[in-house]
Amino acid sequence: MQLIVTEDYREMSQKAAQIVADQIRNKPDAVIGFATGSTPLGLYAELIGMYDRGELDFSRITTFNLDEYVGLSREHPQSYYRFMWENLFSKINVQNERIHFPPGIFTDAEAVCSRYEEEIAEAGGIDLQILGIGTNGHIGFNEPDETYTLATHVVELAEETIEANARFFHDKAEVPRRAITMGVKSIMNARSILLLANGKSKAEAVSHICTGVVDPKVPASILQLHPHVTLLVDREAARLIEMKGEAAWSHSR
Ligand code: PGA
């Protein structure tokens, strides 16, 4: 795992954009896993800037998003599809038919979950998965639990997640209670992973990724078992990290 601590959110976003751009330049038809939430907005703004300046071509990439709220259609203002469309996809030259989301509306959960896994496999697997992290350590909507759920699945959202996401809705009661998310194995199958975190509210969750202990109660702790993870965090999110097992780390500043 590589840890990069930046001075602030802006530097974190710029460095993240550099990593994504390098991936796309090295492999123009890369499969990129995208994440929603506030954290990657700066990264997406940087990528849009690169596109506008003619520095980066997204025309051959394939995208898979981590998750979607159950019960929200693609057109719903709070759907993750809409979020990605408004904050990135409509502003770059990604091809519509190469954009993938788990559906928010379905009748047969099992069928749509296994179809999503098949689509990822048919695309050749994810080259670079971008992740945020919840204050409770969730990745995608893999919430703290006694065990990990491996493949794409439907999940009941944790109370902390509903609280945290209520800011995007008029009322907390409007926040969907369930989501469909890639599982931990779907994420761990990505060839490389870029986890972003900023601000002191993420410091505790981030510190758990660095303890050497893998615990489904802090879902992101599984990332310690992945061979190519970059943990790109600002100073505030890094402040509780104790570099246990430091020899295994490459720490850039
Ligand atoms: P945030 O959410 O980027 O809005 O903090 C991250 C997450 O819940 O994964």
C-alpha cells in the first residue's frame, strides 16, 4: 500500500487526477471504477479541466460505478447516475454505451447483481477503482458487519450513512434505506485501487486501514490485502495514522 499525504483537498484532488490520467494514457481503453460522494468532486473537476485543455481523451474508457440507491431511477435528482452525469460524464467525451451502473429499480435483485458482475468481467475487469470512505469505514455501500459480502448485492444502509447522506436530500426521511453495491470482492478484483479521504471526520476510519488488522466492522480494512492500493489523503484525514508495519509502506510526501 502506498500512502500519500497531501497538504489539503486541492492537492489531493490534483494528485488523484494525475493517477487517473496516467492510467488512461497508459491504457486508453482502461476500465475505470468511479465513486460518488463529495470526496471525488475535486478529482472530477480536475479531470474535466484536463479534457477541456485537450490533455486527456476519455473516448475509449469503460466505466463502472460502485453503487446506486435502491428505488431511485436514473433520472432522480439524487440518483448516483445523475450525480456522475452532472459532475463528470456530461462534461467529458466518455461514450454513453460504455457507462455502467448497478440499477436502482429492479424486480429480481439476484439477477441484476449477477449481471453487474458479468458486465465487469466481460469488460475485462476494472483497471483502476476510485474509492471514497465513509466515516464508518464503508467502501461503496459495504457497511460495517460481522462478515464481508463478496459480490454485488443489495444492502440495508447503516444509520450513520443515512445521516451522512441526508445533506443531499430535502429531508432525512427521503434518503433511501437500501442500496445496491459492488461487493468487497468486486472491489478487491480491481487491478489497482485509489482511495481518497479528506477532512478530520475521516481520520479515524483512515487510521483503521493502517493497523494491520482486517475487520469487516471496518470494511475498508480489507484493502490492506490488495497489492496495488494508493491511499491518497489530506493532512487532516491522515492525522491519526500510526504507521504500524511501516516497513510494508511506502510513504510519500
Ligand atoms: P463522501 O462519502 O465522499 O461524501 O464523504 C464517501 C463515502 O461515503 O464513501
